[in-house]
Amino acid sequence: MNNVAEVARSTALFFEADRLEALAYSILDAEAKTGEIWKKFKEAKAIADAKRVEATRIWIQATRQKKPTSPKLGTQSV
């Protein structure tokens, strides 16, 4: 994939991570915060966090600029 497509893919993953995180926090809207509710929240939040990590990794790879190589010292072009 080219860089533009990778940035677009990472953007979509960031939006998905945000959506999943909102769903995770909606679990906490339950009146009773039982151990089961907290367990479901943690699992859902972990999925959202993993998606955000994946998006960040893809974005970094896509936006990383290659450093130009400098000419070797002591060589001359003719």
C-alpha cells in the first residue's frame, strides 16, 4: 500500500478505536457496577486500546520520512 492509503487506513482504525472505546464506557452506564460489569468493561477497553495501538503503528510507518543519505566523505564525483 502507498502512504496515502496507509494513512487513510490508520485514520479509519482510529475512528474504530474511538467507537469501541465509547461502547466500553457505555457498559459502565449500568446502575450496579458489579464485578461482571467491570470485567466486561476491561475486556471491551482492551479491544479498543489494541485497535488504537494498531492504528498508531500503521500511521507511524506511513508517515515516517526516510532520511536522505549524505555523500561519503573523501569521495569525489567526476
